[in-house]
Amino acid sequence: MIDLFSEKLQQAILDKSPFALLRKPNEKLVRLIVNDGSELNSIVFHSFDSTIEKEISDANPLFIDQHRFNFDFEIDLKQSPSNAALSQSEYEEIIQETINTIQTKVIRKVVMSRRKVVDNQSYNLLKSYKNLMDQHATALVFLWMNPSEEVWMGATPELLLSKSGSEIKTVSLAATKRPEDEWTEKEIDEQQIVTDFILDCISDTENQKVIGPETVRAGKFEHLKTYISAKITEDYPLENLLANLHPTPALCGMPKQAAFEYIVEHERYDREFYSGYIGLIQGNEREYYVNLRSSQLFKDVIYIYVGGGITATSQAHKEWKETELKSSTILNALTS
């Protein structure tokens, strides 16, 4: 099987065919999907603002064990359109403006983000992807390769929505701290906002179950996580629920529309697919994960996308430090 996997992967690279590599949370199988237009076993890539959705499908996906994923094929990347990034003072100025706005009580929370730009020091993409899998066992680790348009890699810890039979599952994942720190009222409130929002979105479902919150580890950080499940009928409009959930307060803010408009107006860059979602579609089964802890790769530089939830009690200099720490998810995986 490894020979077939290797040959299919290498051929996709040579042909510049769109393909995706995925390793699901707490699993050891790496799947390879090379686009054949079959609309079977699809991976969808959905933008933050929901204006773009792309799909790669493969009637015959291949799988290998993670420990056997040892490829170093060179992948040709395109030049970046810009290597501009916000400075620390510029980002902190935006965050302070956001805090001031929230203190007027118009918006309760806004998730602000930035793009960190680092030089691509001839990093090997497949070896870096392997490192990301090894370092983040509980994340969905993905490589989205659309050669003529975009290349993204990430390790997201957050499930947006899944459906298996009549059961749907989601999580409320928010708040960030170092393991040695204690949770504060700011983080606890931040996570509760997300939980309340999700429960409101699924109020028309049955047998709702809520477990948590509990503290979970993701790389060097800890988050608060609540597990939520419910039962739905056969004709339940899942696409409507997905549209209502995305973007959650963990990615956008609350109230949702006001926070979204604030982000678009004040963030000073286009998130594109960052904080959008990645969907796995197989028959009637669905799994959607939030595109967090991710990067966009170019020949000359790498964009690393990082952000954090801003509330009335946030401190601008701490928010900068938090985003610097979050960038280590990608930085620690990069290798030549």
C-alpha cells in the first residue's frame, strides 16, 4: 500500500493536481485525496466570510499509517503576493481600539487576528507536515494543495460539526492559557459565550447532552472545552445548522453579525480560509473542523495565522504575546 500511496502522491505533485492530506484527531491513518471530480470522498475548504468554497474529491482515496509517512518530495510553490505584516505596535493599537469599542457594550466579544510572515528557508513541506502530525495527536492535521491557487497546512484542535446517523456533535472550544497559569473570569466568560451560542443554534434538536467544560491541552496551550451532542431527524436541514454555526463566537465574536462586520472593517487584512472550515464528506457522514493553527505557504515566505478573543477585560500587550505563542504550532513543525 505504501508504494501505491507514494506513487499517487508523487504523480499528483508532478501533474500539479489538487490534492489533500488529512490525519483525523486521535487516529493514525493518513488519507490522500487527489482530485478526480467524482464528488465522492470529498474535502471542502470554506472561507471565513463564506464567499468561497472549494472541493477536492477522489473515488479511490488511499491510506497509510502515520509512522510510514516518510516522504520528502519537493513541491513547487508560487511567490507570495505580499510579505507585509502588522508590527507589534500596530496590532496592539487595533486591539486597544477593539477593547474600547467593547467597553461601550455594543459588542460583547470580537476575535481579532493577524498574519505573521516568516521567511521560507527552503522548508520541505511533506517533512514539515509529518512533524505537525507527530506533534499534534489530538488535532485534525491537514495539507491542502491547490497548486495554481493556494497551499495551506495546519493542525486544528476544533470540531465545528459532525453527523453520524441521527447524531450530531460539536464542541465549544475557547479561552487560551499556559499550563502553569490559572483560568480567569475573562477566559471562563469567553468560553461560556461560545457554549450558549451553540445551544441556541441547536435548540430545535432532541436529546441534547452537554458535558463540561474541562481543561484540554493543545500543543503548548490549554483551552476550555465543552462537548455537545444531540439527535436529529432524517430530514433535518444540516446545511442550515452549519451556516448558523459558522463562524462561531470562538472565531468571530458576539453578537455574531456585529462582530463579523467589525472584523472586516478593522482587521486590515483578508483572512481568506483562516477561521473558515474544512469538511470531510463520505456518503451521509459529515465532519467539519475549524481552520485554526494554520498557515499559507509560498516559495519565499509563510503566512502564519493567529488570533485571540477580545473582551472588555483584555490587555493589548498580552494579546500580542498570546498570538506569538500560538504561531509556534506551525513554527515548531517547519523543517528542511
